[in-house]
Amino acid sequence: MSLIISAIGQGLLWAVIGVGLYLTFRILDFPDMTVEGTFPMGAATAVTAISHGVSPIIATLLAFLVGCIAGLVTGLLYTKAKIPVLLAGILVMTASYSIDLRIMGKPNQSLLGMPTLLSGKFFQSLPPYFDSVALGFIVIVIVTTILVYFLQTDLGQAFIATGDNENMAESLGINTDNMKIMGVSVSNGLIALGGALVAQNNGYSDVNMGIGIIVVALASIIIGEVIFGDLTMIQRLIAVTIGSIIYRLVLLLVLQLGFNATDLNLISSILLAIFMGLPALENKFHLKHVLKRGLKND
């Protein structure tokens, strides 16, 4: 049971990253590679700040700010310098490796014996492994609530319109470049925030902890979409969180079957490919109709 609770806690913490990527990947249709750089950058910023005596809350907010700046650079490279979207993200992702080394002064940094968000009295009073569940739940509820409110505003609707049809949005007087810059900035801010949370939960940060992050975040999005089908924008944000938890539970099951932890990136890629291919398989083999017919016969 403790492993399941821990997996749920991990799923909630990583859901912040999934929601962040959703803003660019799904709403803006912006394939942003910056995320593999901003995740460890957020972790490095938070851990280094905490190790220098900064409050964990302030350190976590600093991580969000640093992520926003990295996203801002990517957005400017794409919209103003006219660098292709993938290359712009790769450039910032590559630069972030050196920046992380500058921030930490070494490849990794431990939080052993230092205060974190999980060191608070409330979290310490909870049963084992429930601290990460509580922290993840609180953060994802706050993030989702803010995004739901934002997407219902005029600015939020302009942001959605930019992703739906850029030409139409421009004809309505919307500055689509500004929408893209804003979206990429906030997205990477949330991913850096997720990096800060994961680092505090794990007790360390590492310059290489961003490898494969985009696959993990995409898995949360795709799993939620495949399982729940057609949803409203608000429901999709919630589905990303549920998808993140399911993904973590599936990984736990795989590890229990005897696979090594070093196989996780391979397993993540396979799981993502399976879930992304399910809609096509359903249409090709009419799986939904077969299932419905079987249920009626029962």
C-alpha cells in the first residue's frame, strides 16, 4: 500500500509538469523542447536557494520565475528572431545545462538535513508517504484553478484562439506573437515549478534529471485524453492530473514485474506509443463498436 500511495504522490507532483506542457503542446500546438532544460533548471534553482538559507516557498517561486525566463527566451527566438520552433527550444535546452552547472556549482546538489516544503508541521504530521500526496494535491489544485479562471478571461480566450486558428486570431486583432511568448513562458514556469517540487521530494537536484521529461509529460496528457475521450478544456486539465497518476501506477506495476529502474525511459516511450496509437487502432478495427456490441449481448 505504501508503494501505491507514493506513486499517487509522485503522479500529483508530476501532474504540474503535464499541465505546463499541455499549454504549449495542445492549446498552442507548439512543440516546445525547452521543457527538458527548464525542469532541471527549476530543480537546481530551488535546491541551491534552499541550501543558501532561502525559504522553501520563496525558492520554489524563484524556480517558477527562472522557468518563465527560459520560456520567454524560447518565445522570443521563435517569434522575433524567426528561428524554427524546435531549434529555438533545443538552443535554450542546451544552454540550460551550462546554466544549471553555474547555479549549483557542480553536477548535483543534495538537500540532506535542509528544510523543504515537506518539512512543514502539517506535512510532518501526516502518515508516511502522504506528505507528497498532500503537497501535490494542494499545488495542482491551485495551478488548475488559476488556469481555469485565466482561460475564461478575454486574454485566455485570445490565447486559445491563437492555438486554434492563428490566421483567424490575427484577423480579430489578436497579437499572436505575444500569445505564444506568454504561453511558452508560463508553460516553462510551471515545468520548472514541477522540477522544484520533485527535487524537494527526492531530496536532490541533478543536471541530467531532465532527460526524457517531455515523454513523461506527454504520457500524462495522452493517457488522460485516451481514457476519457472528448472533454471540455477544463475537464482536460483535470484529465492530465489523472493521467499522470495512472502513468505512475503503471510504472509501479512494471517495476513490480521485475523490470529494472534503468528501463523506465524505454518503458515510458513504449507506453506513450501505445496510448498514442490506440485511437488509430480503434478507428481501424472498430474496437469501440465491438465493445459496445459485447456489452449489449451481456
